[in-house]
Amino acid sequence: MTDVKEPTEDKKTDAAPVTKKRRHAKGKARTRYFEIGRVCQINFGPYAGKICIILDFVDATRCLIDGPECRTGVPRQTIPFGRLSVTKIKIHILRACRTGLVRKAFDDGEVARKWARQNWAKRTARAERRRQLTDLERFKVMRLRMKKSRMIRDHLAKLHEWRRLAFAYKQGTTDKPEELLAAKRCLFGMKNYRNIKNLKYDTDYDLSKPLNKEEFNRLKHCMKKGEGFKPWKRLTKRSHKISKARSKKKHDYATYMKIKRYQTSKRLPRAELLARIPKPAKETLWQHKRRLRNLFKGKTHEEVILMKRKYRQHKKWKLHIMYRKLEKKKKTRQIKHFTLMKKLRKAKEEKRAAYFKKHMELNPKFKEKVEKRRASRKKERMAIKAKKLAAKKERNKKFYAYIKECRRKRKESRAAKAAAADAAKASKK
């Protein structure tokens, strides 16, 4: 008997959806299902933490599982869905097959090895190991954690000291090598380490050259509140210094992909896409039946269902491929158009700037007129700025006068209430 998937005639009991959604690396949401052959972990009961395989569905709340017991320690039984956690491991197995076939499929699919490689299994094993520690081992773990915390604390104190010295550095100076070294460490060294032990404090920097303007501006950005070095931030695999050409290439590619993602979000409607597909020649009913007889000759009912399902998937994938090709052609045309328009606009601006500069050099009166106009515009801007500043000061003055008046009134009212209370006490006596 060949191992084939079960037919989906009873769709209600063939797969039960899981409410928790996982996310692919590409960002698309994915839902895992309770299905025949799916490996699950038991999260409650005497077998909690062990894995099992789903064999059949009893009703909408329970299913039949098997470990098998000789491999995982879970006997054949029924269990509610709420006590199972779905993993991403799945094997091909017949519905409700006996334990011997389950054991064979478990070994052939290398389920134990796949499960042991999962972070989920590693965390479970680590938690179990922690529960089994003796008093002496727990004391050793505590001492190691204290040592680790002390190392981190000392290291961060050193980093904060670097940051304090770098904050005091002045642009273009080399007379204070400590501040210059701290500035270069903050700028070039703090982002390149992942392990405290491997951080080289005595990295050789050229202290005869000060920071240039661009580096000093980047240093000021690092000194902002909430910015600067972040030891907890995960770095990429390539943490070394990238060349300018490579950085520009990376930036251009990111811009291109941004445009492409924006363009691919505008998809064609399905009706328009189907209308573009060339229609094949229509076959007669007799030809259709003969083709099906030749295609399904000697196949079982389950195999016929599988072949039909694969054909539908293949047809859907072909449609998707065609759609992607059409979209790619459209986006390529758009990108070429955008690039050409950008070049033309840039060339026009450069031509205009060159003509303006040449005209100013040839005609001194025109140059004097332009400079006069620029000076007048600058004067107007300064006047507007001064006017706004005076208005702001006037508003602040009125606001503070209002606050002062409110405080005076409150003080008078409190004094009146206190006098009234004193008079009432005197009248009672």
C-alpha cells in the first residue's frame, strides 16, 4: 500500500485551524493546522512536554494521538485540542494506522532529530535541566550570573566614561588626546563588538588627526539623549566598515526596492488578468472523457483526488507566474520613465544655473541687482523673524501677568477665608 494523503471528503474533521498565527521570513502570515501526521507537543497533563503525532479526529474538540510510546513515552490515546501545541514538523501517515506503522514513519521522517534541533525543544530541555540542579549547582549558577553582571556593569561604566570625555571634545583640536581617543572610540569602536571579553580597549587610533566635520556631526548625533551606543542592539553578520561605493550601491538598491514594493502594491483585478490569458481550443466531450480515462488509468480513488488537487495547485501557480511577469514588465517601464524624467529635470536645472552664473559674470549691473535683491530678501526675513520673536515675548509677558494676577486673587481669597474662620472662633468663645 502506498502512503498517500487522505481524501478531503469530510472537510469538517480533516483539519482544525489553530488560532495562533506564525510569520514567514518574508512577512506573510501563516496558520498551522491540526492535521493527520502533524507533530504536536503536549502542554498539560502527565505527559506535558513530550511530543506526539495526530492520527485521527474524534470530534470538534478531541483527536487520536500516538507517541509512539517506545520513542516518546506517550501511549495511544485521545486528547483535547487545548492540550496540544502545534509544531512545524509534519510526516506523511495513513489515518488511524496502527502503532507499528507510526513507529516506522517516526523513524523514517527523523522526527526526533528534527525536534531536537528546534529552539522550542532546546528551551524545554534547558528548563528541565534547571529543575534538576542540586543546591551546589544552583549556587555555582548564581555566582556565574553575579560575575557576568559585574563584568557588564564595569564595561558599561567604562563606556559611559568614554561618552563623557567625547562630549567634551571640541572640533578640530588634538591638544587633549584623551578626549580625542574617547570620541574616536565612541564613533568607530562601540558598534563593532558583540562580546564583552573580545572588546579591544587598546585599539590603535591616529591621535595626530582630528575628526573632520562630517565625523564631528555624527559624534554630536551619538551624544543625543537616547542615542549613541546600544550594547543590546543586534548587529548584522557584516559589521566591518563599508566602502563609499558599496554604501552607495546599497542605498540605490534600497531605493529601487522601495519603488518596486510601492508599485507591486497596485495589483490588476482578477477579471482583467483572466481576460489576458489566451483561451485554448475547446475540446469535445468525447475527447475530454478519453483524456481523463488515459490520465487516471489504474489509479485508486485517493490517487485520483491527489492528482486533481495537484493540477489545481499547478494551474493556480501558473496564473501567479503570469501575473508576476506582467507586473514586472509594468514596473520596469515605470522605473525607466522615472529615471529619465529625473535626469531631464536635473540637466535642466544645471543648464539654468550655468546660464545664470555666466550672465552674472558678463553683466556687472545684473550681478549688483541680484545681490541687492538677495540682501533685501534677507532683510525682510530678519524683520519677520524679529516680529515673530517680539510677538512671542509679548504673549509670554501677558501670560505671566495673568498667572501673577491669579496667584494674587487666590492669596486674597485664602486670607479672607482665614479671617472669617478666626472671627467665627472668637464669636463662639
